[in-house]
Amino acid sequence: MKGKILALFLTLILVSCKVNQNKPNDLNYMQNIEKVAIESSAKNSVSTIQAGDQLVIWITAKDMDVVKPFNQNYSSSEMIQTNNTAGGNTPSQGTVTISGPTYIVDANGDIDFPVLGKINTTNKTFTGFKDELRDRMTQYVVNPTVSMRLANFKITVLGEVNRQGDYTISNGQATILNALGLAGDLTIYGKREDVLVIRTENGQVIHGRVNLQDANLINSPYYNLKQGDAIIVSSNNTKDLTAKQNPNTGLILTGISIAVTAVAVVVSLFNKK
């Protein structure tokens, strides 16, 4: 009888000392996707042009000789290479070359465009600015076409992910799920229900938090990322407990287990006599 009591006592010790682990469904994203009415998130993806943006603008028309003055900052040897890679030693995940005349938006929101001179971009969206350029060039060119891309769309992912770092998105569009995918997903210690996004717009720093387990994430203004966004994944309680745990705890528990087992065996043999 005493042996059984000691065995039960040993089991209780081991269970009480075990670190609580996340339940399997705590690691799943958008668990209630079937129950969520997904609204159009297009309004949240509209970005305005910011100081420091590198705009690649290429003008074309039926007669390319006519538009040469508008592309005069560009030579065929120029190109911008962007890739979806992290900082440090993370291997490349695909490189895309963007070529074309490049204009850097200055602190006042201006770019110096050939023939047209200085053009202000403050509070203008990419689509709106493209339309403005096309309208202004119709004074010089018949049916001009304006192609514009953002060459330095960069985001940062930090915290409990497998690959922290800066990532450049070649097409200038990304969601928070795309970014976490580039970063190799969250570790098992990442707090999925409380991910911080820090954003700078028009010189103002704002922030918001998203719950990756809730499908309403899709309707959040932080679902579609914007230039310069930083995503920070905090550690969950399991990681915090593990960090605070004595590194010798495992050895101590093993010693206790062996000692209790030995006592149980001795008592069991003693009772048989």
C-alpha cells in the first residue's frame, strides 16, 4: 500500500512541475474563418506616397521617341534589384529586377520630373499620382501610359519568428500573413493573439494589435501592410516561464524521480518480507 502511495506521490510531482504547453488549436490562425463576414479590405490597403519612397516611373506611348524626354533620367544600364530576403545570413528567397527612371521623394514630398518640373506627392495615393502624371503629359504626348512601382517597399519582422529581419517586397503589396510567411512563421512561443504593428504615416507613428487566431484580422487596417511597417511578435507565457526556469530544473527533477522510485522499491520489498 505504501508503495502505491509513493508512486502516486511521484506522479503528482512530475505533473505539477511540467511546464504548461499550448493546446494544439492555440497555434492555428483564423480559427473562426467560417463565421466571419469578410468585408472589403481594399480601403485598408490604400497607401499614400511618403518621403523617402523610391518611385520607378516609366512613360510609354505609341511613338517612343516622343516620350524620351520624360524618361531622360534612365539609361539601359540602370536597374534596381529587390529581393524578399531577411537581413543577416538568411538565404535569398527570390530576386526581382526593376528597371526604369527612379525618383526619390524628398522631405517636402516633391519629385523633380523631366519637363514637368517639381511635382508634389503629399497625401496622394499611387493610383491618384499616376492619373495626375498622365493628365499633365497629355499636353505633350498623345495617349501616354504611366507605369509606376515602389522600389523600396520594406517591412521589418521581429520577435518570436524563425527569421527576424528586414524584407523588401518587390511588388509593393503585402499582408501581415505574407510578412510572417517570409519570416518563417511564428515559433511555438509566439503570442498569436497579440501581434503588434508599428506604422509611420505622414510623419506620425501609430500602432495597432492584431489577433492571428481571429479571422476578423482580414478586416483590420493592419492586415494590409504599408511601407516601413514593423511587426513585433511577443513571447507567450510558456516562453516566459521557460526563461525564468532554473536551467538545472531538469536534473533536479530527474534526481527526485530516481530517489522517489528507489524509496518506493525499497518499501515494496520491505512489505513483502
